[in-house]
Amino acid sequence: MALAVIQLSSQVQFCLSANAQFVLSDTLFKSAEFTPPNSFTHGVEGPAVDKHGNVYAVNFSREGTIGIVHTAGNPGLFIDLPDSSVGNGIRFDTHGNMLIADYTKHNVLKVNMKTKKISVFAHEPKMTQPNDIAIDSKNRVYASDPNFKLNTGRIWRIDGHGSVTLLDTLNGPANGIEVSPDEKKLYVNAGRKVWSYNLSPKGELNNKSLLLEFADFGCDGMRCDTAGNLYIARIGKGVVAKVSPNGDILKEIKLFGKNPTNVAFGGEDGCRVYVTLMDMGNLETFRVDTPGREWRMQRKK
């Protein structure tokens, strides 16, 4: 066992330190079923992990719900969304509130996790549909807004008091969105392309550049680890791609399902990734060698 630890990188050793016995019995980057097939609808998305390690995803059992999966892996109903709202991306702010992109009502919803009270954090009727959301350490939210019919997209910023600002438009359906660990970059994907922006301390964008264009299949949700690597759901290909901050494809993690929609980091050490699968109606999970950016951010507050 000692020899196995010596052969691993220092980043892996960090992840082993929190729960060594459990990690050593698991193979890195090997996916396994986390919830039963069809425990969620084919609109399963999200996912997000709270500071207690509970995993959440949208559309548990039926549309318009948020499901909770405790660490034992048994899903159940957390809340029903009001007024025919249907969720997509989920994040947690630094106060522990759940934020949900409500694509049917052009909202970002806020859930008080203690009372389960649901309120409208932001409403923007000009949005086609808030799809995925990202959040920085100042609790500014960045929302992707695709128009799949016109093959276009937009990026919005939502400040802490709920005011909405249009940041950019794209010639492609903006989808996955994420902030880099140093909060100097915002990544947005559209189709097969992943774009990188410089992100200012005030939450403004400039110097858009193409980080990566895949040769096949599109992208969906994505998250960063603390080293700045992106984990991108490759819908249709059945993999999660690990991509360096320079745009190099480092690894492809093969899944059982073919249509992953989004990913999130969790576990006791932040080194477990949860993936929502549209075609399977469930979640898969695998171990990685570096904790998630957002997992680390939640624990700094």
C-alpha cells in the first residue's frame, strides 16, 4: 500500500489523505453507476454538491423537481419547483443557498437550504433560457443562454442583488460555463467549441479566444478543478473530457451512458465527480486526482 502512494502524484496524495481506505479501493477515472437508471427523467441536469456531501440534480422522477442523493447513493425528492418552473444548472453560493437556472420562466431561483423556501433571485424576460450557471467567490453568477433554434447564444452576469447584465453574444448555442480557479478566466462552450474570456475583477469580459474545438460531438456542462483543468461533458460521445488550461485534451473518462449533460465535484476531499446522464436518466461517478474549484471555494467561507 505504501508503494502505491509513492507512485502517485502529489495531487493524488492530497486526495488520498482525506479518506485513504476508500480511495485506494477505487480506481481513478473509472466511472460507476451512482443512482439507478431512470431514477431521474431524461431531463436530468444539475448536478451540484452541498458542503455536507449531498448531491442534487434536477427532474427526479418527474419534471419540475429537484432530487437529492445522500452519500449512500439513494435518490429522493428534495423540493418541487413552483409555477411550472423546470430547472437546469445548479450551483451553491458561498452562503450555502442553492441557485437554479429555471429555463421555462427566465429565472434564476434561490433556495434557502434550511427552510426550503424558494424565491426568484433574478428574472430576465430577454433571456431565451438560462441553461447553465457558474459562480465566483463574490457570489456573482454567470449564466449561459442558448437559442438552439437560431444556433446563437448569450452570456449574462447576475450580481449579488439580482441585477442582470448582458456580457456577450455567441454564434453558437452557449451551454457549459465555468470560472477558473484564479477567477481571471470565464469559459463558455457552444457546440464543439470552448471559448475563453479574460474576466476582470468587476466581472467584465474581454479578449475572447478559442480554447479548443473538438473534432466530433458537442459539449454540455463543465467544471474546473483547482489546477484549472476543465471537465467537460461530451454529449453523444459518452465521455467526460479532462482539458488543460491550455486547451490540451489530457484524458477522456468513458461512461456507461452516451449523453452526459453536466458534472460536479464532491466527496469528502473534493475528488469525486458526479455526472448526469440524459439517456440513462441517472448519475454516474468517478474519482479524480485533483479537487474541484467550487468544492474548495465553499470551504474557504
